[in-house]
Amino acid sequence: VIPLGLADRYAPVKDTERCAQVIKKFALPERYLLYLGNFKPHKNVVSLVRAFAMVKEEIKDLKLVLAGPLDVHGENLRRQVRELGLDDDVVFTGTIREDDLPEVILTLADIFVFPSLYEGFGIPPLEAMACGTPVVASNLTAIPEVVGEAGLLVNPLNIEELARAISSLLNNRDLHGRYSALGLTRAEQFRSEQTAGQLYRHIIHLLEAHS
């Protein structure tokens, strides 16, 4: 059963004043890839950093925004970023809370990348899709069940494959637009009115099966 209303709060943000406030607060670049979540090892964000380094060679003005807590895992990732010589190209925002308007950060991103090795569900890709941002995500565990065919699913441990998926969306406007639209449609299936109906049908099916 799909959890109720996971995408209810999120939608593309068109309010330029709100966008400007968030851009200023977090020093968001004009073009960026986005990861939002924690930086524990199983999130595999270092693979994204390495893939970004490859894409950056081709698209010079691209930046990477990593939105998550700067705890011991976050600081370890910052060290890895420094070792790769990417200090000037990676923005660490720190923890993003609900009043920080994460939907704005998601809306403004060129692509949302979620290279996790394990998820019980995988809410961030869904939130990104609800904001109209194309998703590149891991093809492992529960993530494909959330993303479906509305995003590009890749082996998160294959850095070249991850970089190719990112580049394909950045270099093909039609493809980018297609996955933006597919994501919005997919996210609609997770809104309350949709998931409530699915839950009701699931309960009726169970009752009929045991009657």
C-alpha cells in the first residue's frame, strides 16, 4: 500500500519572491544538480560527487548542491569533496527544514539525483517529481517502485553510468521536459485523494478474499 499523501505538500513553485529568498539564503547557483537527504554511507552520495566531477568537465557552469546535515557523515563527505578539488563547485546547505521551503530548492534544481544503496521507501525522489524536477535514481531496493518509469534508474555504483544519465538529461531539452512531465504525473498517484482510494480498494480486496 502506498503511504497516504506523501506528495501533497510538494508542487512546482512559481512564486519568484519565494524563490529569490531561498536562493539568497542558501547561495544557490544558477544551474545545479541536487541531492537532499542525510550523508550516511548507504546513501552513496560520494558516487554522485564523482559522477558530477565527470559531468563538470563537459558542462562548466554546472554546480552540485548537497542538502543535508553536516554531522560526522557530512563532514566526511566535505573532506572527500576537497580531496577531489571540487570545493568551489559543491554547495553544502546544511539541514533543510520544512520552513526552509525545500520545495523551492527542488523546483529550481536541473536534476535531482538519488544514488542510495538501500531505501525502505524513498521519499525524496517522489518530492522532486512532485516539483517537476527530473530524477536520476538508484535501481536498487524500493526506489524503482517509487520512481517507476518516470525517472532514469541506474546502477548507483557505476559512476560512468550515473554520469551518462545526468548528461543525457542536461544535454537533451526534450528528454528533460519529458521526464519532468512524467514525474509530475507519477507524483499524482501518491497524493491523498489517489492513495486513499488505493487503500480503500486494497482493504475491500482483502475482505473479499477472506469472506
